[in-house]
Amino acid sequence: MTGVAQPTPEQVRAAADVLKSAIDDHLAAVEARQGESDPAVFAAYDALAAAAEAYDELLYDAHDEVTPFEVPSSGNEETEYEGPTNPQAVTVLIRRDYVVKDLATLVDHARRADDEAGESEPPASPHDAGTETAAGAVAVLFDVYDPDEIAQRADELGLEPGDSTLWVSATEPSEPGEWLDAPFDDADPRSIIYRFETSTAYEDDLEVLERDLH
């Protein structure tokens, strides 16, 4: 690397110490987790990712050596915000994936929720299937419960949470009913003001990273 100052051994070792501390902090945050989306865990994850990247770069520059782990990217770096500084309105887009883990439990909860709500008939669904099928049970549960409650009680309801993402994007003010026929057609990554994601893929890669470093 001609013309570029090489990192000193002290700098590399200091970066290693920061990484070790970040691993300890992340483990402590995970052990003290408050709910599935604890912001302290995600803050510790970001700090660990930054420390790992810094150490990897210094190690390569000083010793032409690499680490055996890679921190997953959320994809946020790929697209920079190009929206207005002072948007007139914002829109929130949320995607949460679930796997039907226990159909019997799902149907049982839907049947009881339907009875408690006093509905004589289940809400209309794409298959008009009532509470005896996964499609009908899911329709009933989302009709009776708030989506955030379903997210918190997913395991209890027979659902296994998958990946999730939340986008807060700049937009233009709209008239009532203007976009209801195609609510997601205008989603533009360049207008994202804030993005938050959860995925077990991140946790799996961090477990490998922690195992390799200890």
C-alpha cells in the first residue's frame, strides 16, 4: 500500500480489544433482552458489526490477513435517501412473515376469538373458508386482534415469526381512498427515512461470529 500509512500493531490490538468488548456487550444485551424487538440488542448488534468491520480492515492492512466471519448487511447501504428534507407527509409500510407452525392451535384460537367477539359468521376471506382452515383462521384472528398483538402472541397462536421489515418513507399528502386499490405500488427505497428489520439470519451469523472469536 504505497503512500498509505500502515496500521501499527498497537492499533490492530486496540481494535481487537474493542471487538472483544463489543462481543461481551452484545451477549449481555441478549441475556437481558426485553421482548423480541429490544432496541438495546439491536444497538449492541450495530456496535459489534462496526467493531468487527474495523478490526477486519486493520488486520488486512497490517498483516494481509482476513477474519473467518462476515457481518450480514441489512441492505440499507445500497440506496441513499433522495427524498425531501422536510416531507409534507410520511407513510409506514410493514411486512411480517409467519409460518403456520400448529394448524390445530391456530384453528382453536380463531374459533375461540370468533366466539368471544360474538360473530355469527367469520369475516370474508379469499377462500371463504371459516375457522376450520388456515386461511379462514388467519382471517378471523386478524379481524379480532390488532396486528401488533398477533406479533407478540405468534407462538401462542400457532404461528412462527419469520423476517420482518418496517419502512417509514417520505410521501405526498393523499386524498381519502386515493391509494387503497394499490397501496404498495409507490414504495420507493430512495424515499426511506427510517428502516428497521429483524431476521434470524442475523442471529445465526452472529452466533458463528461469537464462536469463532472465542
